[in-house]
Amino acid sequence: MVSLTGKYHNWYDAKDAGSGPSKYAIDKHNNNKGPFSKRTDYVIFNNILTFEVNEYTATSATYK
């Protein structure tokens, strides 16, 4: 199974090589705040200047 970050990298690399859709949808999952049934952010390829991926390991202390 490819991670969400891996899917984004695959889309970006394919689009950079000239194939694929011009936008990438990011499902906000449990960050769904408000009365919405679903929230999705879209990244537009030709507007990307840089991107950063932050990774962390969840511990029991994270949720206290």
C-alpha cells in the first residue's frame, strides 16, 4: 500500500514528466471541522513552488 505522501510524490513526478491531472486532491479525513460531510483541499501543479513533509511518531503522551 502506498502512503498518502507516496501517492502525492507519484502524482507530482508523473505530472512533472508530462502526464496526469493538473490537480491533486487531499482528503482532510478526521480534520473535518464544522458541519461538512467531507472536506477536500486541491493542489494545482503549476502553482507549486515548494512542498514540505513533516513526519512524527505518535506516542501515548501525544494524546494526553
